[in-house]
Amino acid sequence: MIMSLHDPLSRKRNLGQEPHTDPKRARTENEQEKISEQVYTLFVKSAMESLEKNDTLKVNSLTAKISLPMKHPEAISLAQFTIVLRSLTVNVLKLDNSAAGALVAAIVRYPWLEISLAAKKSGDFAPFLDVYAQFLNVLVSSYPKYLHDSIKKLVRDFPDVHDDVYPHHKILKRFVTYIPTCINTIPGTLMREFPHHLSLTTADIYHYVRHCMALMQYCPDLQFPIWQMVTECLIKLDVELQNELDDLDDDLIEELINEEDEEIEEELPEDEAETGAEVYHVTSTRSIRNLVLKLDLSLELLLKLTENAFTQEQLDSGAGVSLYNTLTSLFRTHVLPTHFTKSVQFLMFHISQYQPELADSFLVLLIDVAFSPSETTEKRLKALQYLASYILRAKNLTKHQVVFVVSYLIGWINKYISEREHEVDTDGRSALGGMERFKLFYATFQALLYIFCFRHKQLSRAQDEDEDEDDGGEWESNIDKFFQRVIIARFNPLKYCDETVVYIFAKIATKLNVCYCYSIIEHNKRERMTNSNVNLPSAVGNFRHKQEFLDLEAYFPYDPMVLPNCKKLISVNYVEWKDVNPTEEDDEDDESGSHDSDSDDSDDDKVDDAMRAEDSDEEITSDEEDD
């Protein structure tokens, strides 16, 4: 049973009887408010005094009133609650009593986000927020045992706080200032309360991430755990999205992302609208669209929040360097080892291009992982794929940076060939095991092939001499002589690299008079067909194994992304294939020796179509080239 509290505010006269404001009436209401404040103040004081005598009746009554739903007719009003909080703040030392625990818990759990719009517009709302924040700060400062519950209450509200009206960060900032040890409590709470990436809404995830980023502004010590938590969420969304897209036809992906749910439902025939297959199709489409929206808005938020984090001023102050080190560390430990993410890696792609030294650092990181014997082969291959894809697509890279990486890769391959070519027979087979033992070599060579396709202008010294590109001339690091030598090595790299990459390179290299590859490509084709005819079951098994190897090597992490908002932000730093393809303008001007047969022409057309499709967000598979 709830003890009735004297409430003078409940004895207001009917406003409808007095349409005009009466000064005497106004004075009466002010007097009533003062009386009400005095009554509640005295009641709280009396309750605290009774508590010291182990009389919990008044405290229990106050606890019950605060715990009532806001729509309950006897629920405590904001004005009344403000008076109670002021009085409890003054008497906070008297709350160190087990009987007062329920009262404190009721105050901490008070659902202030459920306050009605009418109450928010009243003059009682702002004073209540200030007094409530003050009470929590005094409470936690006096009794650290309430710190965890208070932080949990504030963090749990993050998904529902869409503006800055509520003082969540004001309170948390005071916690951090006056109780520095709370930084040990906050990360665990943030992790436990993080919205589930599938079951909760886009708004929940977006606002939670936004508030986590805001928290770092006054608590930089939480930078790493918060970024780690957010990165893990984005990776989960990214992987889940790719799993959904892999189940669909490639040419439907963009359509499904942009279509409206209503349009899909309208297209269903009436007799099929209720079938399980069609319902699943609509549900799956909505799921894909929801995943795209969650990932797109969250990643877009991070891209925008870091726009000014890497200015020269921020780097000189150390703040930018600290953040960059955090993000590169998380890239190395979380993003790099994850299989085939398509979007989350673009955060590093974008921010690393703000300053040349940041790009240098990212390149060194990838090279270090790719050629570190202490790393697993899988991780080294992934680092090479990232290195190649970054060089291809990062628009702000300087010629010096491109040439440095190319020179390093050439030097490594030359050393590898001199040390290990003897392990391969003259017929191109490994006497000591399968050719898959040389994965790192093939991945490195393929990286150079693809880099050349995109960066041939920067690699040509003729450009510096104002000479015509098609006239040949000297190449940086003598890359033309390097290709001419390596493609005929025992390793036969053109056989084991991805077919699409090989065809693109062959066409461009022929046009630029760097090297001629078509005869080797045709020889490898005939050899594969001959082996397949000799022993079909074994050949099929070998081919499947080879295809798995090619799929691994053909992953380029910075191929065009499908997230519409992020794609717009990334485009300013992104190189499109159509901007660098030297064969796009006029294929009829190719030299007569460029092609040996009509099949070469069709292969070239297929390659160009594949690259254009890739830059239109359509996935390329090696099967398309073999058809």
C-alpha cells in the first residue's frame, strides 16, 4: 500500500472557471508551490530520520511512488521528483543503509526517456534533468558501489537518445573526472549493452555507435576498446551481408538493394503471393536491405567523424597519431584475418590518404605482414591482396610510393626465383610437392601484374620526358625486362595466376610494348585441356583444387563497394578502371601482332566487359572467363 503524500499541487482550481489571469490567483499558486516544496522536503528529511531508527515505512512509501509507471494517476510528477532529489542530495550520507538500497535503485532505474512530450515542454523538465544529474554524481562519488548500475543505466539509453537534450555525457564526464577508475568499468558495460547486429534496428546501432564515439572525446583512454567494439560490429555486419549476397544472382544485387519492399510485393502474382518461396524471397530481400542500411550508415558515420582527425595539426599534437595507430592495429588483428569482407576495410583506405605519411605507414604495415616469416601463409597472402588492391585504387598515392612498392616486390621475386627455381622441373612441375607451395610467389607476381594494369602511367619514365606513352621508352625498375624474364621462368606464373588478371595484363602489356604473353597463355590452355582428356577424374580433382587456389588469389579487397552513402564519400579518393584503361579509347589501333587468333579478340572483349562489370559492383568469377 502506498502512503499518501500531501500534495498541494493536486488542489488547483478549475482553469475553465477563470479565463483571465488573476494576479491574486498567481500569487496563491506560487504560495502553493512553495508549500509543496516544503512538504516534500520535510517528508524526505523525516524519512531519512526514521531510517536511522530502522523505520522504513516512509522510505518504502517514497520508493513505491517513484516506481509507479509515469501514466499512473498517483505517479510522482517532475516537479515533485525534483524536490525529492534535491533533498536526497543534501542527505546523501544517510543513504548508506541497506534499507535505502531499494530507493536508490528506483531513482537510478527511473525511465526518464519515457517522459511525455507535454512534460518535456513544461518548465519542470530542464530543472529535473540538472538535479537528477547532480544527484547521480553525488551518489556515485559518495558510494562507488552504485557506479556500475549508474553507468549501465546511462549506456543502456544510448540507442534511444537521438538528441543532446539528456545529459548522459555530462554525467559520464563527471564520473570520469571524479572517479578515474571508472574507465575500467565502462568498456565491459559498453560491450554488454551493444545492440545485436541482426535483431535490433538500424537506428539502435547508429545512435549507440554515435554515443560511443562521443564518449571518447572526454575519455581518450577508452579509444582502443571502443574502436575495437565498433570494428567487430561492422565486421559482423559485413560478413553477414556478403553471406546474403552470395546466395543471390550477381545481376540482382544492386536491384535488390535499391528496390522498395512494396514494389516487390506488388510484382508477386496473386496465386504466388502466399507461397513459402515468395515469402522467403521478400523476407530475404528486406534482410539484405536492412544489412546494407545498418552497415552503410554506421560506416558513413565513422568516415565523417574522422574527417578532421588527421589534419597536420592533429598529427603534430599526437591525437591523430594515436588514433591512426589504434585503427592500424585493429586492421591488422581484426580486419586483415577476416575472410572476404567487402566494406569495413574502406575506413583504412580512406583515412590513410589524408596525409602522405599515413599512406606510407599503411603500405609499410602491409609489406611487413606480407613478407614476415612469423605470420601465417594465409595472413601473408591476404596482406599481399590488400597491398595490390590499395595501390590500384588509392588515388592520392604519389608516384614515389607506387614505384617504391613495385621495386620492393620486384626485388623479392628476383631473390625468390634465384633461391627456389631449382625446386621446379623444366616441365613446370614441382619435384618436391605441389605448386601450391609457391602461393606467396604467385600472389606477389599477380600483385605486380594488377598494379601494372592500373599504374602503368606512373611506372613509365617516358611520361616524365613528355614522350608518347605508346612509343615504349624506359620503365621504372626496368619492369619491362623483369616481366619478359619472369613469365618464361620455370614457375610459369601466367598459368597459376587468376585468368582475368592475366588477360588484362596481356592486353595492356602488348599495347604498351612491355612484353608478349599470348603464346604462353595459349600453351597453358592447351596443356590444361590435354591433361583433362588424359585422365578426367584426376584432372577434375586437380582443376577444382586449382580453382580454389585461384579464388583465394583473386580477392581484391578494394574493388568497388555496394554501400551507396559510403561509396559517395570514398569516390574522391578512388581510382576507377575506366580512368586508367589504355585500351578503352581505340582498340582498333592495336598493332597487328597483338593477337594470334579470333579467340584472343573475344578474350580481350571479355576482359574489358569483366572489368567494367566489376566497377559496376558486379562480381567477377573465374568461371566466366573459362566459358
